Amino acid sequence: MKILVATDGSRGSEEAVRFAKRLAKGNPASRLDVITVEGGNGSGPSSRREAREAIRRAALELANGSVRARFRVIRGKPGAVPEAICRESERLKASLVVVGSEGRDTLHEWVVGGIALRLIYLSRRPVTVVRPVRRRKPRPRA
């Protein structure tokens, strides 16, 4: 199974890397391709240095496991991150695309058109969207 994980260094994408790692551990023939799109559209790494940092953090997460992984920084046009992820998933013939989402409200996603939402509509490959666990603040006792 070829799993493409797109990361931008956010909490959501770090959770996506952990999810893909758990999924790949169950299948020894699995391989992860971890990418980040250097684009500068405000929702991902805008510079080469930021993109490399996102990849470095993903590599650290995968270093302790027995999962085969490759890491790449790909170029994307500003505002066209989902399209770049789709092109890469087609090129790699990925069995699954995994992305993270910060879990903003649906109105924001509808108006702005989040990366994960646009990717779901554009991709011809299966897409899994992983959201980070929300930590609840304890309620004060009365």
C-alpha cells in the first residue's frame, strides 16, 4: 500500500503523519511518501526553510518505527496546494492520501475553501482527513 501524507507542520498534519504510521505498521509492504508543498499561499510553508522544517518534524515522528518512508518538498503555485497534492498522488499511484485539518468551523471551510476540503473534491484517489485531538479545559467546580 502506498500512502501519501501531505504535511505543513501544523498540529493537524502532525496527527496525519501519526495516523499514517499506525496504518502502515499493520502492513509490512506499505510505504509512506511524506510531502510538503512549498507555495506561499498562507496555509502552508511559504519558504524552502519552513518546508524543510515540516519534513524534518515528520521524519522525526517516523524515525522510531519500522515504516518505510520517503520525504520530498514539492513546488506549488500560490493558492494551488490541493492541485499539487493531487498531481503527486497520481504520479505516485498512491493507494491513499492522508492530510490533516485544524478543524475550523464549516462556514470558514465553505467561504475560504480549506486545503483538505478542496483536496477531497479534486482527488481521484481516496482521501483521509485527520483532525487533531481537542483538549478540553477542565470545568471549574462551583
